[in-house]
Amino acid sequence: MLTSERKALILRVLGRDGRLVAKPFSQELGVSEDTIRRDLRELAAEGLLQRVHGGALPASPATAAFGVREGRATAQKVRLARVAARLIQPGQIVFLDGGTTNVQLARGLPADLRATIVTHSPSIAVELAGHPGVEVELVGGRLFKHSIVAVGAAAAEAIARVRVDLFFMGATGLHPETGVTTGDPEEAAIKRLIARQSAETVVLATRDKLGAASPYAILPLAEVGAVVVEPDLPQEALAPLRAAGVRVIEAG
């Protein structure tokens, strides 16, 4: 089997099974485990999978630049955002993470909602600037350009002084083995800190994020209160969330 054929098979297996274990896969193909590990390294370098101990998981496609992601799956994001907006109660203090789906959430808040929104995303703050009943607390720091959010020591210090009722977390992957993940270690640390300051964490997840993994862990699935997902997804895609005790909210 040619290298290109082997790599294509690896990606098909990941798409079908949601994971690949190097040793039995190499035995099945009659090649060395080192050969498969080299294939996995090369595919990981291309961003096509996420390597883990002993094998690989599907890579999240939700790691493109903010401007690119903004134009993807807009209808699905609007649907998720509309359902998520109903979770916010009047008078609550809510932290809105950065990300294109949360931008849609900010746009979709009811005009009569009275609440406080804390965010480290200038994009979110701009969307809420004209909302008549929402007070906006903007957290500053070093701008992480990929996600258009503030990170670093200044952001962490400000976040540590806030307690919020609800945190809408952005993420690039949710997988039963790796939990909730993202593509940058500093951003992961900030998200983890916000979750610690929040009574409940909610993730809005388009279908491409379910069963996918990125390099840096934020939280185990069990520490997420709820995940808002698209309707009519296969139950096998949602089973790991439910098994971890996560409330699954389908955006019907």
C-alpha cells in the first residue's frame, strides 16, 4: 500500500470510528508501528488529525482564523445562539467568550433583556454597544488575534475578580477522551479560569466540533453544565456528552 493510500485510510477510519490506535492498525495493514506513527505525525503537521498517546483523534476544523470562521455555518450558529439566549435570565451576570458563534449570541439577545455581560472579546462588546438593557464589562489585556480576545496576566487578574452566573465558552473540540479543547495554551488557561469563576459553563457546538480534538485541554466534559447542539444529530455523537452528565440542548 502506498503512503498516500495509507494516509487516506487513516483519515477514513478516524471519520468512521472517531479514533485510531496505532498498534492494532499497523498489524492489520502488515506494516511497522513506526510507519503508522510517522504517517500520523505527518498528517498532524498538516492539521488533519490530533495525535494522542498510542494513536490519533479527529482534528477540529474549527481552528481557522476568525475572519474565515465568521463566514462558515452561519445559519447553524444563529440557530444555536437563539436557543442559548433563552438560558439567560434577567439580572444575571454572564460571561461571553470570544468566537463567531458567541457573536451571533450577542446579536440575538432580546431587546428587553436586562443583564450584565462580561467579555474579553472586543467583537462581542461592539455587538452589545447598542443594546438598551445590557451593561457591558470589557476585560482588557494582550489581544490574541486568532480569536480576537484578550489574554495574558492583565486579563487573568481582571477575570479572577469576577463571579458570574453563566459562562458561554467557545471551544474547537469536544471529545470523550480529551474533553473540551482549543488550539492555544494561553487561551485554554483563560477559558479554564473563567469557568472556575462561573456557576455554570455552557458550550455552543456546531456538529464539526463534536468528536473532534485540538491540542490544548480546557476542561473535562463532566465539568460542562450544558452543550447546545444542532437538531437531528446522530445519537452516537451525543452519547459521550450524556454519559459525562452533560445536559444536551438541541436547537430545534
